[in-house]
Amino acid sequence: MTTSKPRDGVMGSACLEKATQPRRFIKLAKVKEYTSLSTSEIYRRIAAGTFPKQVKLGPKSSCFVEAEILAWCDEMAAKRGEAA
């Protein structure tokens, strides 16, 4: 029985990053800092399905997955050269 390691190019760096990064939960204040969006705009976009949803930690506690917010920011930055 042999085990194989991923060869260069087989597993992209994004996959490796996801595999090695710990999942971090962040609160709304940090999301606003990352995105420069207002609270109401964040909730509008969540309702429209264009922004990552929150994770419920308890009956009165919600947070966001940091990697999803950063990926959304990267996606917005990548779109800046495209026509609206």
C-alpha cells in the first residue's frame, strides 16, 4: 500500500490554505472593519444572498466565519476591473 502526496499544481494553494487555517469566528464590528460597510448594508446583502451568512453560537450570539468574509472581500476586489 502506497501513500501519495499532492504534486505541485494538483492541490492549489487556496486548498492548502483552507486545510491549514484554523476557522475563526469574528463579530460584526470586525466585519464592518474589513468591509467598510454599515450594519444595515451588511444585513441587506445577507438578505439578498450576496454576503456570507452569520453563524449562530447561541440564542443571543451570532458571528461570521472570517475566511468567508475575507473571500468575499477578495471577490469584490477581483470584480473592480469588470463592467458593472
